[in-house]
Amino acid sequence: MKTLCEFTDPIHAGIVQSFLRDNEVDAVLLDEASSAWTAGRLLVPVRLAVPFEQEDAAQNLSKQFEE
């Protein structure tokens, strides 16, 4: 697994994860529980990870999502 990006907002992380999954990328959220227990979520961000073999597709899709 490769960390694609980090989020301080778990809702935004979930939206991006759903978008990637809808486009056949097996995205997972890491540190979701740890982030919920930290003050302001700045200490432990939520990480979005994808399989190494889907990294290029995930990067391209995440750029489209942000547009």
C-alpha cells in the first residue's frame, strides 16, 4: 500500500475514498480512529492509501476530483 495523501478532515477523506472506489481503485483510510481522538486532528491526519499497482490511476483520479 502507498499513502496517496493525508487529510485533517475525515469527511473529505471519506469523500475522496468513495470517489476512488467508484472508479475501481481499492482505496483505504488509515489512522481514522487515531485521528478522531487527537485534538484538532492535526497530530494524526487520516491517510488515504492505495495498492502500489493502482497508484498512477489513483493520482490521476484524485487530480480530476480536485478540479
